[in-house]
Amino acid sequence: MSAAEFWQPFEVQINSFQELVEAIDAVMEKAVTHGIQFAWRGQVDADWSLHSSLYRRLCLTFGSTAQERHLAAEELKILIELHRWGLHNPSQHGRLSVLRQLAMLQHYGAPTRLIDITFNAWVGAWFAVERKWSNGNPVLEDKDARLFAIDVTNRLTNENDGYREWEDDLTRPWKIDHASPIDQKEWTTSVFAWKPSAIDARIFAQNGGFIFGGVPATIRPDGNRFQFPKSPDYRHGWWPIEEGRNACCLALRPHVFDPGGGGVQAGALYTFRISHQAKTAIRDRLEKMFGYTHSTVYPDYTGFSTFGTPWLKSY
């Protein structure tokens, strides 16, 4: 099963900037009416999985989908190596919490369990249609894009009394032998969101944050099985957990967006497929309306090194 097959029954098609405006406005109306908080993620290729960089690289390394124990073990190795390099305690910041260590690693391209999101729908849309290059040539312009709206209501660690201290924790709060461990069933059947303080200009410019959690398990805290549905009405059954993980490494259930419907279940997400024919027009509108360009969304040296000289070949 491909990621495209996984998302297709739930996606809403977007073919123009006007349709994008209408979709985002409808999601925001639902958010206000029902007290839902959304995070957004744009991906330039609609066929991509929703995977963290660490999960993706583990799958590539071992040739199969990973479980939480594999991810946690590799995460520990990375954090130990970071300490060995002395990068957990930069002089300008003092010792970093585990979440901030992971955020810095994510910023510089190291594999982590964090998945980048934004709390600004329009920034999310820009990420979906942004221009990419490879060896001096534009790429993925002929690929449909995807925009996710992810329900993170009551899962934002900054605003939840049970998780607020995670931001400053010097050990992994999701680790089994942590002083106040999170229940492992909750960890592997829930999604969490974190909006860090403006660690750098990029986080500020993107209104950025992260979603994260354990690799989906089959048992929820209430005893019911966690499963990925094959269709909105569940009539086509459920994907085997390994196949579901192939498309999504977090415990998120896709739903078809219905502007007239009520609230959504915890951990739900909506997905919008943006036609590749609409990418250029949407990108131009977002630049003219909000000034979104690579220089404003990635306002740092790392961003410039990636996007500042796209016309020059690299190999």
C-alpha cells in the first residue's frame, strides 16, 4: 500500500487559489465554532508519507517499518552522540532540554522524531507549493501537493498542565523509566504538539512548531485497538498497522473535511490535495499577499545555503 492510496479516500481536491481560500476559511470557521486548535503541514509531493526524518531513515536503513522501541533506541544513540560532541550545552544558551536539543538537531538536518508544522495555515500552504531545485533545475513542479490540517486540541504541551514541564526537561519525558513517565499506551496512541519560543529567526518567521509522539501501537488506553481506516465510513475495514505506519508514523486518523460537520475526534487530521497546475498561481498570490518567499520563510544562513543560489549546479 502506498501513501497515495492511504490518503486518497480522505483528501479534498484543491484546484485554484480561490478553492484554497475557501478550504482554509472553512477549517478556521470550524476551529472557532468548536474550539479546535489546528496545526498545519504542507508537502510539495502529495504522494509522500507523513513521517519524521528519523522514522524515514530507520525504514530506509533496515528495509521495513519501525516500531517505537526501534525509534526510541536510535533516538537515545543520537542524544548520547550529541552529548559526546558537547553540543547539548552550547555556551550561549546553557544546557538545553531534550526537546530543545531535538529542535536544534531538526533545524540543522539531523534525524529526529519531530515533524515540522506551522500554526499559520497560509505558511502551511506556502510549504505545499514552494519551489524546489535539484542540481540547478526546478523539481516536483509536476507533482500535486498536499496540505494537512491536524487537530492538536489539548495536545499542545505549552498549554497542558500535564506536559508543560516537557519543554525544560533534561531527560526524555516519554522514556519508560522517567521520574514521571507518560503512560506508554498513551504515548503510542496519541499525538503531541510543541510551540517553542523563538529559538531562532526561522521558528519566528514560520510561526513554527513540531508534532511528535510514539510510533502507533495497536492498543489505546481505553482498551480499544488503534487502527488506520481504509475509508471514511469504515466499510472497507482497516489497514494492518504495519501498512498504516508506512504512510503515517503518528497516531493520527484521517477524516474527510466537512464544513458543516461537528468537532473531530482527538488526533484527527484533514488532508487537501493541491493540483500541480495551481502551484504557481497559489505561490504568486502568497508572495504578493504575505511576502512569503524563501528569504522570508528561511531567514538564516542555513536557508540561504539551501535556496539562495538555486541556479548553480551542485554535481
